Amino acid sequence: MKIAVLIKTALDTSQLRVRDTVVVEETPLKISDIDRNAVEEAVKLKGQDKAYGVTVLKWGPLQRRIQEAENVLREALAMGLDEAYLVADEKLINASHAATAKAIAAVVKKVGADLVLAGEATVDNYTGQIPPRVAAELGWPVVTYVRELKVEGGKLVARRDLEDHVEVVEVPLPAVVSVTREINQPRIPTLLAIRAAMKKPINKLTLADLGISVEPKVSAAYKPLLMQRKKVVIKDGTPEEKAEKLIQYLKQEGVI
Amino acid sequence: MKTLVVYPSKELLYVASTLGGEVVALVFNEGEAEAIKGKAHRVVVANVDARLPDAVAEAAAKVAQGVDVVLLPSTKNGKTVGGLLAQRIGAELIVDATSLRVEGGALKAERYVFGNKAVATVEVPLPAVATVPPGRFQGEPPAVQTSVEKLQLDTAPKTRIVSVEEKARGAVKLEEAEIIVSVGRGFKKKEDLQMAFELAKVLGGQVGCSRPIAADLKWLPEEHWVGLSGKKVKPKLYLAVGISGQPQHIAGILESRIIAAINNDPSAPIFQNADYGVVEDLYKIVPILINKISKLKGQ
Ligand SMILES: Cc1cc2nc3c(=O)[nH]c(=O)nc-3n(C[C@H](O)[C@H](O)[C@H](O)COP(=O)(O)OP(=O)(O)OC[C@H]3O[C@@H](n4cnc5c(N)ncnc54)[C@H](O)[C@@H]3O)c2cc1C
Ligand SMILES: Nc1ncnc2c1ncn2[C@@H]1O[C@H](COP(=O)(O)O)[C@@H](O)[C@H]1O
């Protein structure tokens, strides 16, 4: 089964660069965590066929980010993907979600796939909208929030993890699936696999290569939330003394 | 101005009314239509299975013609329908909007981003789609005259629901709790959580947990799960026990008045996000706390 895995090169939210606003351009990129689960699932399901990664670069500055995105993709290749496609185009930096989905779908159409796997949501944006958007663009069914996946005879059986219940659904392939963190345990690549990944192809594409154009960018401003906590740390004394101190503080605050 | 509400609730209809103009609601059976009579100008009853996002998005796309804003609840199916619909009508989708208004032909909204470490102010052209988190907006939609109409679609959904299993649910309402004792992977066995329940009991609070406790280990039902992908809580005291304090957990407790933490690792990130931290083995200190606090309360 030929599989496309959607990999977001996301802002590393544990290393946000913050001044008056969030300085997106100086914040490093990393693989969006749950996309590792999507990669793992693809490696398990692909069988004799190929699985490839697709990234649309969203955060600028373009030139410097290309190198960072390649490093992220190497990680996914080391986990077992065969090839990667990096869509890097000035017009896609801070682009609308509609444009991002259009670019992703264009790569899938160009390369072909029986299944598209994505994460349930990204660490930086956390919206879960790209998988259904890509499905709409391709005209394929979408199954979101999947924590168990089986493929049997051209059909896909999935357990969807919803708020109050688990729903088992069946859809024909091709389809788009978004997975949760609980679906599997992503592998840690071996040194050998990391070295082998250096030789796997990363294909760079522009909008012109894909033959599409996109709508204007979206305007957004990011204001950091300054959370000032008191950060009082009680570390000396016996457990008894520490407990007493904590209780005193909480009483002073009037919360117990 | 015209707003379409899919999966309408009182809250969503209220938000729609604040945008002004006509409010259209899309529902999937007569009972739902009856329930919102008088709260929307038009109610459209579509003959599709409300549990199938593909089918709901198709119905919504039909009704969305000439609509400026589409509102949905921030549920998993709500967000899925939102993404499908937004792509079909070439619109932007703002997920988990914490404020919304229409001005000069654009939808202006705020939402938390970057693991809830920043607020984004976004402005997108109309038509636009947005999802609204539960409990964020409170108000009554004004009483209006309602007309009800039917929408017949002959869709053949590709998705088939094979079975549905209810998840275990109790009576936990973490969003309303004043005190929360929250547990993480610092607990070694499921039985040990009993300590946290006891501590919560003497404090008059409820028990929360990190994602792995509910999702991976399944030691507690998901209604206890706090964080970016779980409940957003705002107690006066949040006591994190054996929780490392990853940004995705912190994202759910930002609005707590006081955060306290117990962790045996002095470099655990939770201490950077807490008002009061205790570096100690939870197995040693929690029993002492239970003892001392119950005496205190007994006085
Ligand atoms: C997109 C995304 C969404 C997520 N959403 C959520 C979410 O909503 N909620 C959430 O919680 N997580 C979420 N996570 C997961 C999150 O990143 C962390 O993996 C998780 O919060 C860690 O849980 P933990 O603190 O219980 O476990 P760990 O990180 O393993 O921490 C256990 C802690 O216990 C301490 N400890 C161990 N033994 C003792 C002892 N005897 N006494 C005292 N302390 C002890 C350790 O020092 C450690 O700090 C999400 C992740 C992603 C990628
Ligand atoms: N720019 C992107 N490039 C490739 N895949 C993406 C991109 N953005 C989102 N995705 C995929 O869509 C999932 C959900 O993202 P989001 O809708 O942004 O929360 C991610 O986990 C990825 O699998």
C-alpha cells in the first residue's frame, strides 16, 4: 500500500523566542509530535510498497528554514519512510490553511497514494483541520482521531476516539486518516537507520512545480501570554517539615 | 450578515446572535428542530447521519451558500466538519475561538496558539468558519420567529459506522472544581492513585490527571484528563503530584489561581510553572499531607 504521511515542521513551542510578540522567525522548528505516530503507522502498514513524507513549509524565513525542514524530514526517513517531498515557496509562508491543504493535495495527486496519514493536530497550531481539508481537496473520505487502524481487502477499519465514545468505522480506500498519540509507540531510529536516511531522496518542490496558485496570506499577530508564577520551591527539611511549609503557604493564599 | 450554526446549542446560537443579522441553524432531526424553535430565524432539517462528518459537511455546504460565518462546536466531529466545509467553500477555519466579531467584511478572532503560550489575533475574509470551545460564551439567544424547512440530500456516505462503545463516565466536573489534585506518571501503580483521591477528599476537591494516566495507562476515565487535548480547568488550587509539567499539560491549567507541585526531580519543568513546589517523593509526602490537612479541617 502506497502511503503519504503529512509531516508538519512545526514551531518548537518549548523554545519560543519571545519579545513584545512571539518572534516566529527565530523560534526553531521540530517535527510535530503526533506526526511521529503517523510515520510509525505508515512504516507498519506499507508492506512492500513505499511510504513518503510530505511537508509544506509554513514558517519563514524561507531560505534558513529549508535546511531545518530537511533535518526534520531526515528524522522521519530514519524511522523508515522511503522518500520525502518538501514544498518550499515564499507564497506558502504564513499562508492560509486552504492554501496549505491545496499544496499537500497537489503532491499526493502528483505522487499517488492509497492512504494519507496525518497527526490529529499540530503542536504549534492544534486545530486538526489539515487532514479534513486535504480529504476535501482530494475528494476522499476522512477518518479523524484514530487510535487503532486495520486495512483489509481495500477497506480500512478504524477505531475513532471521540469525547464520549469510541466509534468503529469502515471506509473504502483511498482515504485520509488522522491518528492520535495512543495509536502506537514511535520507534527510535538506530544509528544505522540514521545513516541510511542520509541517502534517501528529499525532493524540493515549488508551487510552479505543482502547477497551482494560492490565495493571499492570512494576517495574524501573536502576543505571548506572560504567566508569572511565584516559583517558590521547598527543598530543604524532612518530608514532615516540607508538608508543613506547603500547608502554611496554601493557607496564606487562602486556598485551603 | 448571515450566520449558519451547525450542531446548534444555546451557546452557539447566542454567539451567532452577537454577530448580528440572520441566524440559520442546521439540524439532523425534527426533535432538534423543535428544541431550538424561537432561537434562530431559519432551521434546516437535513436527512443525514449527524455522526458522519463527510455527510454533515455536504449538507452544510448546501446551506452555506450566501452565508458570511459558519459556527460549529469545538468537538472532534465539529472540527472535522469545519475543516471539510472550509476547504469546500474556500474559507479559513478558526478553531477554538475565544472571541469573535465581524468588522469591515472580515471575521476577527482570538485563539490560543503555540501550546497555549500565546494569543493569536487573526483576521480572515468572509465567508469564514469558526469553532467555539464549550463554556466560553455565556448568554441567551434573543427570541425570534422561526421558519423550519427540510433539506433532502441523496448522498451515499462512504463511511459506515460499524459499532459504538460508550466510554466510562462518572460525575466528575473538573471545569467547575475549586480544588484539583492532579496525578501523573510519578505514580507507580493504579492502586496508588487512592492516595490522591484521599488527599482530594480531605481538601474537598476533585482528581485530575495527565494525558498518559488517562490515555495510555487508562487508570482513570478521560473526564479526568487535563491539558491541551484534555480539560481546561480554572480552580483556585491546582496541586500537581508526580507530573513533569510539559507545555501540553500546562496549557490546561493556565487559568488556575494557585498552582502547587510535588515532584522528586528538582529540575522538573513543573517548578517553573508553579507558585509553590515541593521537591519530595510523593509516596512520602502525600500521606503526611492527608494526615495534616484532615486534622486541620477537623479543628
Ligand atoms: C499534541 C499533544 C497534546 C498533548 N496533550 C496533553 C494533555 O492534554 N495533557 C497532558 O497531560 N499531556 C498532554 N500531552 C503529553 C505531554 O507532552 C506529556 O507527555 C505528559 O503531560 C507527561 O505526563 P506526566 O507528567 O504524567 O509524565 P512524565 O513526563 O513521565 O512525568 C512524571 C513525573 O513524575 C515525577 N516522579 C516520578 N516518581 C516520583 C515520585 N516518587 N514522587 C514524586 N514525583 C515523581 C518525575 O520526576 C516526572 O517529572 C500532549 C502531547 C502532545 C504532543
Ligand atoms: N504544513 C504542513 N505540512 C504537512 N503536513 C501538515 C502541515 N500542517 C498540518 N499537517 C498535517 O495535519 C495534521 C494536523 O495539523 P493541524 O490541522 O495544523 O492541527 C498534522 O499533524 C500533520 O500531519
